Amino acid sequence: MPATLLPVTGRVLMSALFLVSGVGKLAAPAATLAIIRAAGLPLPEVSFAAAALVEVGGGLLLIAGYRARIVALVLAAFAVATALTFHSALADQNQMFHFLKNLAVAGGLLQVAAFGAGPLSLDARQGRV
């Protein structure tokens, strides 16, 4: 694979997680709201809307490579917050896996924040690499 394809491939692969999760939330809002309520978050409807917006909007922006550094920082913070809020029962092996997965995704997003979207991106077209 040519090196120019690596950044866009990485962005697409990381975005898939957020897009699938965000679309899943939109497809089953009652189930998602129940999970948010069970976690004790304030204003569950606002939390739901914010999470869906971050996941779907952020996922699409990251794929496009538009303002990728800022988007990656927001998604990284979201991934860490989600790990700490919903996957902190670390004695449960499944929760430990999801916790570590979220941290790994955040690490990849920090790479995008540090090094930019790469040559195949809207940022590059606009001179913001």
C-alpha cells in the first residue's frame, strides 16, 4: 500500500467504530437512553443527542479529513470519557476489553491530532496538513 493511502485508511478504520455506534444509537434511542440513565448521567436526552452528534458527525468529518486535528481531539476525549463512564468495571473481562479498545482508539486519534489528516484529505486540499 502506498504511504499516501495509510492516513486515509487509518481515518476510515477509526471512523467506522464511531459511525456504527452512532447509527446504532439513532436506530435504538430507547435502549441507549436506558444505558445512559443506568450510568447516572445528568440530562440523558442531551447526553444521547451529544453522543450521537459526536459519533456520526465526528466520524464523517474524520473520514473526510476536515479539521481532522480538532475532530480527532474531540473523538479521543469522547473515547476516553466513554471508557471511564461505561466500561470501568475492569474485573469483568469484556468491560476490560472495551476499556482498553477505547484507549487504543484514543491513541490512534492522538496520532491524527499530532500529525494531521495526511495528503488525501480536505485539510490537505485547503493547505492545512
